[in-house]
Amino acid sequence: MAKTLTQFLTYIRYDFKRDDKDPEITQAYNDTIRHLSGYKALEGRKFTSYINTTVGREDYVLPSTLSHILHPVRIIESTTEDNGYPLNKLSRAEWTDRYINPNIATVLSKSMPVDYCIYQNSIQVGPIPDKATYVLEIDWARARTVAAIDSDLQELGEDWEEVIKWGTLFRLYAGMGMDDEAGKWKILYQDPELGYPYLMKKEDDNTQAMGKTVYRDL
């Protein structure tokens, strides 16, 4: 099980032999989580949401805590049917070229959406739905939360804890101006066979093996 903040502080002190730097350790820890989470959607933060469409409505608000979408978005024809189809992801420029003003579309132009675009924390679908029975299936990752109280859990999972420790120690020593010591931990943190590049590649391999599309930022 992943460690709480209190447990992680104890874990760090096995290598950082001081007990007067807890605020600095906590800051370095949160900075490391932020750095790792900025790369991609990591396993401990992945979720799936289902959004019901509304007839004639093109845009749907995404979760406020979202950081990444695991493309593509899928559409399910209805909750009573066992089917689903990936939608085509369009850039904002492609979207505006194809759907100039979907809000004034006639009834005849409504149908099951085939395209989508991510814009201003919303998903826009087109053509605009002609039914309220379609369901948008969205795989996404939540933005990081800052560890602030003793019981806050490390969210990326137990496999990440040693790498998070290395990143924390690198930032901690760098902030103290101890460059040689910081460099030792930075090498481990960035090592392609041990550090975060290795674990990110491992997550990519696991994700693709399960049939997921490789994720990318909004």
C-alpha cells in the first residue's frame, strides 16, 4: 500500500539524516509528484466517466480535476445496447472548419456524433446529437493533489515510491546548495533503467497491452 505523508517523511529520513527539515521535505515531495504527473496520466489517477448527451447540445463540461484525457473518447449508442465506437479527435481549427456554427443547425443535421474536440475544459461533439440516449465514455486522469496533512496518501502507487524518494532527495539537497549530493540522487531519479523513465515506459507497455490508446495531454 502507498505511504501516507507521515510514513514518507520517515522513509526519506533513512537517507536524509535530519529531522528538522519536514517542511522542505514535504515541498520537495510535492514538487516531485507534480513533475511526474505533468508527463502523462499515471495509473493511480486514472478514471472513467460517462456523460449522457442532450438533443441539440454540442458541448459537455469535463471534470474540474482533469489533467489528461486518454484518447480516443468513445460513444455508446445507448445504455441498453452492447456497442461503442471511438470518435474522431479533431483539433480546434479542424473543428471550426467542419462545424462552423452547430448551435443553429437544423433538425435534419442532427445525428449520432462521430467527431470530438477538447476546448476550454469541455468536450464538443459533432454532429450535434439527435438523441438523449447516447453516452460519451471518457477515460481521464485526475490532476495531482498536494500532500498537506499527515494522513494524505501518495497517489501514484507503491511501485513509484523509491523513484519519488530519489526525486525528493535530489530537490531537497539542491535547495540546500549541496550540489554533489543532489547530483547523486538526480542520476538515480533520471536513470533509464531504474528511475522515472523506466516506470513510465513500463506503464506505457501495460496500458497498450490492455488495449488502451496511448494518452496525450489536452
